[in-house]
Amino acid sequence: MKLSYVYILLCADDIYYTGVTSNLDKRLTKHLSAKYPESYTAKRLPVDLMFYTEFTDINFAIATEKQIKNWSRAKKEAIIAGEFEALPNLAKKKFKKFAVSSSDFFLLKSHPETGEIPW
């Protein structure tokens, strides 16, 4: 059974980088040596490994990496700290703003005999 890893690095510019690999030690060596000079982390050295987790299914690892990449900084810091119970409350919440005026509402009156509201 081959393991895969999802990991989070802290870059020198204080940005979190999330990646996936099948060989964590080898991948970290590549990050630290700037093996690919044009890569994201090569321009942000040094990097520190802050978190990693193992997967037995590479597809699940890739899906998890994509999910974490979309997380807020606070949510990434919670997983790094092992505060898993905080994760649901740190989800990004985007609410649409809209204006409402009193003319947008109307009063429904119940039927005088049955008490039902006509829909």
C-alpha cells in the first residue's frame, strides 16, 4: 500500500503553501533546495513544514489538498495547531448583501373562518 501526503509549509514571506506528494522527505528536499527555481516556494525560502497527514488513496489526498488550499489562514492555523474541533466555525462565510425596504413586505391575513393562510 503506497501512502500519499498532504502537507502545509510556512514560507519566508509568512504565506502557507499546501501540497500533495507520495514521498514527503524527497518533496521537502526539493522545496528546500529550490530544485525548480521558478516554483512558488523557491522564491520564498526558507520554508518550514508545519503540518502533514497521510492518505492511502491518492485521489482523496488530492481532493483534500484542493480543499485546504481554499481555506482561510485561520482555518489552516487551526489544523496546524491540531484544533480540529474549531474547523467548522472557521469556515469562510460569504453572505450576499442586499437592501430591503418596507415596500418589499406584505401582510398575509388568515381566513376569518378557517384560520388558514392562503398561499
